[in-house]
Amino acid sequence: MEGFEKRTGVTLIRLPEGMRRLFGEVHGHATDPLTGKELVMVLWIGAPKPLPYDPDELAYID
């Protein structure tokens, strides 16, 4: 997947009100089995395992 390479620092573009900014690292990619959409696997700081996100939900950390 273009742009979100492994070990890239990311955060969510939109946060629910009152939620603190999350920082994570791309750990790979996956395909949604129902839609076939490519997803980005992100390991958030303090999380036990990576979670899938649509690339449109993520922004790079400078």
C-alpha cells in the first residue's frame, strides 16, 4: 500500500470529543474479507496488538 510503510508513525485524523491524541506505528497491511478494501494495521502505544484502519482515517506524524 502506497505511503503507509512499516514503522511509519501515524495518528488518527479525527478524534472523538474528549479523547486524547493517539500515536502509533504501522505494522503491516490487511484486506477486509467482506469488502476487499486494503487496510493499514496500526499498533498504538500501549495496545497489545495492531488494529486495522482505513488509510483515510490516518495521518502521518512529523
